[in-house]
Amino acid sequence: MRRQRNAKIIATLGPASSDLATIRALFEAGADVFRFNFSHGSHADHQARHEIVRQVEREFGRPIAVLADLQGPKLRVGQIAGGKVVLPAGAEFTLDQDPAPGSAQRVCLPHPELFDVIAVGQSLLLDDGKLRLQVLASDGRAIRTRVLVGGMLSDRKGVNVPDAVLPIPVLTAKDLRDLEFALSLGVEWVALSFVQRPEDLTEARALVGDRAGLMTKLEKPQALDQLDEIVRLSDSVMVARGDLGVELPPERVPGVQKRILRACRKYGKPSIVATQMLESMISAPTPTRAEASDVATAIYDGADAVMLSAESASGAYPVEAVAIMSRLIQEVERDSLYRKLIDAQQEQPLPTPGDAICAALRSVTEIVGAVAIVTYTTSGHTSERAARERPPAPILSITPKLATARRLALVWGVHSTVSPDVASVVEVVSAATQIAQREGFAQPGDQVTIAAGMPFGEAGSTNLLRIAAVPALAPRSSAECTGAAAEEAVAG
């Protein structure tokens, strides 16, 4: 099954999309990656969905990626007498460490680590930004504030601190349990919430190792101060516009989104735009025109993927949401303006052999009119570097590792296949041309360009570029039969 588009779709699974028929339909409609939101559901729920995803993968013989999205730290106020209270604008309100039920004058903030970093003049946001407080004084035991934007405050509502770097670990005790469980399932990607500093990624990497790709969710303004370093240390980056939009003024979010996507393109890291993309489709069979334009903007800006959250997890029209998102992407990518914008965003290659080869690969592909780019990769690095160039020809990725093939399902323009490793340049060319023809990318007489690393099978060694003509599809050699068997391993 070949997608007729470059940008990918992430669909969140949940109560509306937990059975085999729906997950199969989501994949057929265009979902490339399935997100498991660990803020909701039990481990048993996620395990059942994971088994279904792998069953669908076997049915279609196409690698599918699974993303485990960890909840991250959640700051909340304590209980309130009567369950809720109205805070009028202009009133004073105190957050303290007294566990007694709150009132219109005070409430418990059960996070003692915050009291030493909150400073006079900073803002506190309650209930996803619906209420805004300004700090008047803080003595390490209580934070006295004035209500700037009032409203109803209920038990356990969230607290955001947009003006300070908070001394909170990126992984909570719950996250650590969820992480170990997700890795035991064999997920391809792990998303980290609440990333504020590069050190957060270093800590997470020590736990994850190379068992999964690390996806940074950029939702804290403080992370933007060290954006390049955070992107460089990540394996992929999500523009998490929900939480980011709470802590940033709405008018800043579009520019920040473009800035993050540019940084991802610079370092060749897959980028995802998420949150409220087709929000109205939670309850309506079609999106608003503004939502359609929002998805299109992310694609014009060169995002690797766009994501559905509640639309596919708990909405009334999960399959329709994926289908229309796929049609939106295809329509944008057919627009002549799309290619002009993608080319205008081209970044200079980084001074590495892999970037040099893949930059040349794009140029050679355009000059000779190659119908496809074939990348041989063990770690996925060669395919990701080729995708960074946003070439006009599709990228056919060949890897001996099923885990790598699945992970690359997230990456722009990559059609991933599994085949045994090769031992010589002759085998590279032979297998590349035959798989390109068999997968529907080329016909006899067409030309393909090939990138690989020598010595073969060594990760991160991209240093080979070849041009090859596609011969008539000959009967499979014993090596090719072995290759077919490896591809069919995806299908069980």
C-alpha cells in the first residue's frame, strides 16, 4: 500500500477507535502512525490496541509506527470547599501549602518546589489559562496574587507558570512506569511532555537508549530559549499547540510554529504539528474552512506529519477525520506553490558526509529525472537525511531492521520496506532496482538514484551515491527471494 502523499498522519487511539475494524479503517483511510495517549487508559487498554495495530500491520504488509505519548508533570491546585469558587477580577488570592480546602481567598498548591522560583510580577494561569493571576509577593511558603482575569475555579484545576523554568523532573513516577511498559511493548516513538531544557532530553535518553526514538513535545515557552540545542538532541519534535497556546499569547503561536519547523528542517529531525487541527470533527462530519486552512498551512510549511487527537480518539467521526486530512495533504502537495515554498525553505547541508551525499542526491535526482530515490539504511539515518532535502521524487527506504522501517513511517516522503542487508554495490543496485519496480515506483527503463553507506550494515556511514537504470523485472534470485521473505516478515 503506497501513500500518494509525502506528509504523514498520526491518529490517536482511544474509546472511539479501539476495535480492529476501526483501527483497520483508520489505516486504510491514511493513518501512518498510531498515538497512544498515556494520560488516559490503562496498560491493558494500550496493550490490546498495540496487538490490534500489529495485526493490521501483518494484514497489509506495511510497517506502522506506534507513538507512546507520556503524560508528563501536571501542576494542579488542591481541593476547594464546595468543589468550586468564583474569583472576581481585581481580588487578591493566595496559593499556599495548607492542605485545608480552598476558598475565595486561598487554595493549596501542593507543589512545594514551585514556591522558591515564583517571583513578583510573574503570571500564574489556572484552568488552561481561563484565569490569570499576577504575583504580588512570595515568601517561600505562600504566593500572594491579584486576579487579572477572573472566573470559576474548581477542584484540581491545572496551573501553568509561563515565566519561569520549573525545577521539576521531565518524567514523573507515573511516566517512568508508563515508559518501561511502552518500551516492553516495542513502541517506535516516545513523546516527552514538559521539556524545558536540553538536560531533560539527556535524562530521558539515558533511560530510553536506542530502544525508541525520542520525540520532544514543545509546549513550554522556556524551551524556545534553547530551541536549536533541544531540536539537535531530539529524534523528532512536536509543536504541541494546546499547552503552548496556554502559556503564549495566541498571536505568537503561528510564528513559533514556523520557527520550530525551520529548526527541525535545519537539523533533519521529523516535525509534527498537533492539537485542534480538525477539532470540530469531534462532533461534526466535516471540518471548518479555517481548520482545513490550518492543516494546509502546516503542509505548506514542510511539516513531516500532522496529528489528530480527540478527533480520532473520542470523536464521532474518527475515520472521516483521517480521510479528509489525507485529502487535504494531497491537494496541497499537488499545488505548484507547494513545491516553490518547500524549495524556498531549503537549508544549507550540515558539514557531514551524510548531508553532503543527500544534498548531492537531490541534485542528481533532479538533473537525471530519476523517478525515485532509494536509500539503504540500518538506523534510518540515511532516509532521514534524504527526507531533509525534501526531494521532488519519492524516497523508497530499504532496511534490514523492522523496527527501523516502522520508525520511518513518521518521516516525510519515505516509503519504508524491509529486506536483508546487502554485501556489495552490485547487490545494492540489483535489489534497489527490483524493489523499486515491485513496489510500483519505477518501470523498466526508468532511472533511480541510490544512497547507502559503506561498509554495509554500519549505522551512520552514508557515503555512497549511484544512478541506476531499472531493468525488466527478472525472476527473483535466491538473494531476492530472501529479501522478499524479509519484507513478508512484516505481514507475519
